[in-house]
Amino acid sequence: MAVDMDKLHEFMGRFVADLGATFAAGNVVIGHNLGLYRALAEGPAHPAELAERTGTDPRYVTEWLRGQAAGGYVEYDPANDTYSMTEEQVFTLTNPDGGVYLPGAFVLALGALKAEPRITEAFRTGDGMGWHEHDQYVFTGCEQFFRPGYAANLVPSWIPALDGVQDKLRAGANVADIGCGLGASAILLAQEYPNSRFTGSDYHEQSIEIARKRAADAGVGDRIRFEVASATDFSGSDYDLAATFDCLHDMGDPLAAARHVSEVLEPDGTWMVVEPNAADDVADNLNPVGRVYYNASSQLCVPNALSQSGGYALGAQAGEAAIRQVTADAGFTRFRRVAETPLNAVYEVRP
């Protein structure tokens, strides 16, 4: 075997970075759970000072801060032995309601990895593992990961990009949020469009229970109805807008779901499909974002699809052509990409 030492060292450097990131994921979640980032954002601190602010142990906090500084998540001043955060670090690590909240992604990842033994066996058997079978961190982390992007884009740019939908919502529309999870997207829409009425559905009963509570806490429980139902049998009809947020590719039978949407949508209604941003060609997805989605997909999306009937397992990087084909097979005749972010593509689908 002829090993190129330069290439070997380059690969080992990549490995060390990945291993450090893997261990760091747990500490990011610890910082999230204990409020360490938020406390450090108040001002530079020695480890003992940060421990005092957060009611934590100084020795643990010292090691935590050193690891965070080594990873570039906080800043270190060796002259004063203090740590601090840049504006960018504060923006991405301290506010779950901001435009980006990175700890939520690590909560999701740690939750998914708890199922590794099951997923390993599924690789051998081809069996699936349903979303509902995962650790609680998967449900909360998924919302914490996706909700900031919805908050930053759904009302300001995605809804206005849809033909005529914003005016309908302002006047009073009938809306279905399919696969709604913990209800973040439905709640955001209900807060912005008080004249409209919303039905959120998800097959996971625990998520629906949380969604109902969060809607009530947000003061919009009177205009959102949440139900436990799959994407192929959610109730209601004459919807002006149907929406699927980052979930169509998870379904075992997205075609059946698309056909049900077609049946319950008004003739001039709109289906907004929000999916992970992906190219149609695998080679074009071999980048950092694609790496996140392909690996998450093998742990979460594909197993969930394979746990259901239908014969589909699109995966999180299905691409526009695959999503377009599902909608066309269901009888929809109009399909266009109306918006995108680094993580999401937004499609307008109409009869």
C-alpha cells in the first residue's frame, strides 16, 4: 500500500476536527441547558465568575470554557484569564427566538444518536424506526433548530412570495399545517394573521399535546386546532393554504399525502412545500450543508419513511425534481420555487 503522507495528514486533520466537534456537541447542549452562553453574553468573565452567575461548579465551567474557546465558540483573553463572546457568537448561541439558534441543532443531533443501536440494526434488516420512537431531544431539538429560520423567513418573505396568499391570510383564510410537530409554524402564522383559522396535524400524540399548550401560552389557542392525524387522513376541507414544513421527505407515502392535500384544497388554493435545500445531482450536494442533511437523514428521515407503508424513502436531500414529481403524480399542474435559504427551499404548488 502506497500512502501519500501529505494526504494522510490532511485526512487526519479532518478527523481530529470532526472528533472534537463530536465531543463538543454535548458541551454545547450543556451550555444551552445551563444558560452558560447567555450568562457569558452579559460580559467578560473568569471561570469562577461565570460559575457564580449560573450557579454551577467552577472546575467544570473552567474546562467547559477552555473547550469552547478551542472550538471558536467563545473568546479567550490570556492576559486576564477571562472569556467573552463576540456579537456573532451571542446572536447564534443565546437567543432561541432569534434568526439562528445553533444549540438546537446539537440537541437534535444528540437525541438522534441515542438511537444508534436501533439504526445500526436497521442497516442490516432494512426495517424502519418511527419518529415517535426517538428520544425527547429529537422533538424539542428539531423545533429549536428549524423554528428560528421560520421566524426569520416565513412571514417576512415566504408568504409574500406566494401568489395571492398573503391577502387571503389577512382577510381570513382556512389553513392546514401538515406534520406540524410542536406547532411552531402554525403559531407564527396565527400570531401574524388573526383573521385566519389554522388546523395543525401530526401523527405524534406527544408533539400535538405540546403544540396545544404552546398555542395557548402564545395567546392563539382560539384560532388553531391541533389534531393527532397522519398526512393522509387529517381532517377538514376547503383549505385556502396547506403547508408542509420539512416533513414531506420523511413520509413513507408522500404521494398519498399529496393526493389528500389535493382533495381538501380549494380549487384556487395553494400548497406551500418547505423542504431542505438540495440539488438534484448527488455530486452537487457533497458540501457542508449536504453532509449535515445526508447524515441526519440516515439517522432520522429514511428510518421514519421505512417504518411506514408506501414504498418511498426520499431522504432529506431529495432535490427539487423529486418533490416536483410527487406533486405532479398527485395531479398538481403548477410548481415553482419561490424562495430559498441556505437550509430550505420553498415551493408553490397549485392545482
